[in-house]
Amino acid sequence: MGETTGKAADKAPKKSWFKGIRSEFKKIVWADKETLSKQTLAVVIVTVLLGIIIYLLDYVIELGIGFILG
């Protein structure tokens, strides 16, 4: 019902979709090198700290279970 077939009908939505994608990519604000390196360093530090915390919790729980079970 109301569907059109043909090459012109198929290309129009794709063209407008690609134009929309292109306009959205123009809106992206990329971080500069200094900001990117600071944020990367922050992520690495938080990841290492979280890994240490998880390791310590695991070790304490293991000791507790070992103490309980004898």
C-alpha cells in the first residue's frame, strides 16, 4: 500500500540518512592531546586501584573462609 518501487525511491532515504550522519559527525568535539592524556591516565590509575581493592577483598575473604573452615 503506497509503496513505491524503483531506484529513485531507494536512494532518497539513504541519501538523507547519510546527510544526517555527516551533520552529526560535524557536531563532535574531539578532545585535545592534553585532555586525552589526562583522562587516559585517570582511567589507568582508577583501574589499577580498583584491581588492588578487589585483590585485597578477595584475600581477606579467603583468609576468613580458611579460618572458619579450619
